[in-house]
Amino acid sequence: MKSPKPLYVQLKEMIKKDIDTGKYAKDNKLPTEKEMVDMYNISRITIRRALTELEREGLVQKQHGIGTFVTNNKKFKRDLISVTGFSEFLVQTGKQPETKIILTEVLKASNWISEILNVPIKEPVLEVRRLHLIEGDPVHLETSYYSLRKFPDLDQHISESNSIYNILKDRYSMKAVKNHKTLAAVFPTLEQAKLLQLTQDHIVFEVEKWAYDHKGEVIHFAKSYLPADKVSWTITNE
């Protein structure tokens, strides 16, 4: 390997190329560390670092005592401070989103919802729970809340074929211009794990989001869950 790049980076790129070209297909077992030592004439430490990087990127998964297998679940990158909705984000990255509506329900605002949405207690609000998928793979579970005083009959317009942000823009002339988010790593509940097709020992990102209009008023509040092995976060400050 003659290159100014560190050896582990060179090895990682070689394995990625072999995965992309189909030499190592999904669910295939990679050569053992000992076999790679002989194949590439490099140390086990270098090999382990390359495999760790590949696992971090979602391309392989180590199974203790068995070996390393190709998963090829490339992580998508989400800008933490982006104001676009999840469906819009997927379209911008060239992916075709699929949305399943799990729940739509009109509720009377509880104390915490009334405080967040700045509406009177017991005023009607809409709760929407949706599951976003990429090529049939669930990647984003979101529950969001909207004031029905601000968005009357919103529950009548929710559909799996249109993003809620598009509905707010087209029907209510409302657009999110900024947001506030909090991020935490948690374990999913049993229901969340089933919907995301995970086990409960699988770490997910919990994201709470407050979206605001140009007047600084809350448009909606949402709580989302995304598998940690399928998404990474970036922060862009322009």
C-alpha cells in the first residue's frame, strides 16, 4: 500500500470498494483478521481500526466470536439545525421517502402541551405519529403536535403521500424558519423498537424539536426516534 494516507484508511477504502462492487455482498462474512494480515501484510491493530471505522459507518457489523459481516446499511447524514421536514430532507438527498401514518388523534391540550404550543389547557390539538422508511427500512419515528386553532381541520388533510410541512405551507401559508432541538441517546420502548424493527438494547437518538414561524411563534412540537446505526449528525452554521 503506497499512499500518504494512514494504512487503516487505505484498508477501509479498499474494503468499501469491494463492498460497492459486490465482491463482499450483504450478509457475507469478511476474511478473518489473521487472513487479512496475510492478504495485506499489515498489523492486526491496523485491521481492527479499519473495521471499527467501517462499523461506525454502518457498512459492517462485528459478531463476537463469529466474525465481521457486511450489512451495507450506510448512514444518512442529517443536519441537526436544518428547518426542513424529514420527508423534504430525504428528497433533497435523492432518496424516495415512504411514510406510514401510525396515529392521528385530536386531544385536549394537557398542561405540558398547552405550555409548549402556547394554547389554553383542554384546547383541541392534533397528535400525529408517523414512521418514515427508506427502501422499506424504518429510519425515523416521529410524534408531533399542532394547534387546531392555528391550523383548523388539519386532521382532515393529513396523508401518507404529502408532507405535513407542505400542507402547512400550501393550505395555511405557514413555514418554519427556525427551530430548537435537543438530542439524547436512549434505549427505545417496546413499541418504538417494534416499529423501528430493533431490539430494546439498540441505541436510538431521541430528538425533541420546536419549530417556529417568522414571528417566533411555535408551529409545532415533535419528538423523534432514529436508530443510531443508521444516522449521523452534522452541524452547519452559515
